[in-house]
Amino acid sequence: MTPARPAALAQRLLPAIVYIVLALLLAWFAGGQILFGRIDAALAIPWLMPGALWLVWRPRDEGRAVRLAIAGAALFGLLAVQGLLHLWLGGSLGAVQLGLTLAAAVLACGLAALVMRRTRGWLRWLAMFATVLFWFAAGQILIGTAYGAFHKQPAPRLAVLSGLPLRWGGDDLAAMLAAGPQDAPALTELGRRFDVRLIDSLMQVEDDEPLLVAHPRALAPAELVRLDALTTRARNIVILADALSSWEPPFPTGDPRNPPVTSLLTPLLDHWGVTLAAPDRGVSGWDGDVDVFIDPGARKLRLHSAGRFTRLPAGCASYGDRRVARCAVGEATVWLIGDADLLHESLWQAPIPAAPWLRRSDNLAWLSDVLTPTGQPLLDPIWIRP
């Protein structure tokens, strides 16, 4: 009689096991975990309803106490396995993610039970299908709201000097003027977080505003002096200096309006004791995308054929095999990134623009954080660490 008890217990727990496996597989494949390199529990939320309907239907002939025990085992098991995956693959427990997912799973089971109790026959199948669709849409709205929720502050000003095609494009001036400003996705996203000022000269930078220098054209000596002088006050500066730019030139080859092929900031970097080298063929990811993790916060930057800083002064910390560096220069904190592609939408934008929470990296969120912190989001992606 003893051997029969484990078998009976396993049979009763089978709905819970199927629920856990189904939820994990749907999150991994359909939810985007494998596609985006993320292990977020919250990405499972829109896909919880099929498993919830199964969890309610399969033990329908059991007593109420048994059904509740099976549901409890399923929810606890899902929480435990997903938490272990967070720790193992992402290096973070993700307690807020787990709590939100648990609450959504409980709600999904309650809604599934209501559908099963109130419908019969073909109407039940119709109601189940409608419930799955409704839950998917509601789940996407929920996680979109959660990922986007943060303590908003008045948008600070941000000065941006760049030689990249962030605004307008093409070679027909009349058509450009008729269409009005056509901003690159990176500039649009920065505009949601900052009061962005595109400047033509570093002489226009005000003393109290953060600064983004993104692969600029050749600077006059006075501008280089001005940039160095800006470090005498406490401020945040991000400099994208690409040794070999991958941005598609918007104008014919040789047109001076195209982005510089290589960084023209060498005189300033030399003055700071920094040397930027072109992508090294002997380094992994030299000719393609590479992920750089910035701690604390586990922010993931995705770069493309990034250069490396082969010489850095003592006051610098480096990340990603010296592709990114944080340096104390005077009173300022200066971030140096050996890649201007950090701004290109192919490296950070979600494949569905209407679902920005499915982003590929933290490139723009990280820029916002380091230039002017505006509050932590309720949820952050939990990236799969190498």
C-alpha cells in the first residue's frame, strides 16, 4: 500500500506540474525570454491563462480542499522555480517581479475558475478562447505599466552635441523643410526623459546641465578647451567615441555632413590620459554585437564592434573588457563608451515599438540614469548574464 501513495500523490500533483512547465515554456519562447536574453518572471504574465484554465479543469472532480492544495502547489512551484532561474541566470532574486507574477497568477486562476463554473458546452470553449485573448491583452498592459512606472520628476535639460544623423536626413532640403523635424528613435526617446537641446558648439553648453557628446565632427580648439573646462564643476558627461563608426551615412560618400568614420576626440582623450583603439580582431565580439553589464544595477548595454580604451588613468573603472569606462575628471563624472552605435535603435528598441518594455538592452535607460537620475522603475529587466 505504501508504494501506491507516492503514485497517487504524483497523479494528483500532475496538473500542478503541467501548469508550471507550461508557464515556463510559454514565458521562455512566446514571452520573449530567449529572444531578448531576459529571464524576467513578469514576461510570463500575459501567457498564464492557458495554464490556469488547465489547472482549474483537470482536477474538477476532486474536493474543494484538494483543488486548492493543487493550485497552491502550482503557484508555489512556479514562484520557486522562477526565483531559482532569476538567481541562476540573472544573478538577482527579482522579488518585485516574483510578487507581481504571483499576484497575476492568483488572479488568472480565479478568473479561470469563474469561467469554468459559469459556462457549459460550446459556450465554455468560446468563453475560454475569449478569456485567453482578454488576459493576453490585459497582461501586456499590466507589464507595460509596471515596467514604465517610475518616480517622475520635471524633465531636466540635456545638451546633446553629435555628428550622428539624429535629426532629419536625406539630401533634398525642400522636402526636409516641408516634412519638418524627423528625429531618430534615440532622440525621440531621450526627448521623453529630458528637455533635449541639440547644440552646434560646446560653447553653448550651460554650466549646470548634463552633456551627451555623441561622436561629434571635428571640434575647434576652443571647444576642446571648453569641454575640458566643463569638468571643473560636479556634473555628468557621457562621451561616445567610436573608433570605427557603423552608422549608415545618410548622404553620398565623401559628403562632409556624414558622421565621422572615426572619433575626432583624440586630442582631448590624450589630454585626459585616455587612448581609444579600434576593435581588436583578437577580442570576442569585435565585429558584431557585444553585451556589457554595468554594476551596480546590472544594466545591460549592447554595443556593436566597439573600440577599447587601451590606456586609462588611475581614476577610471572599466567594464566589458575596457569598452566602457567611468572616470573622475576634475569634479565631473565622465563616462566613455568606445561605440556610437549605442544610440542606434537596432541595439535597444523593442521589435514592436508599441511595446517598449520588450526592449533589447538598457542603452537609453542607462543613459538616462547616468546623466540625470529620474527615479527607479517599478520593474527592471532581469538580463541573462554570461
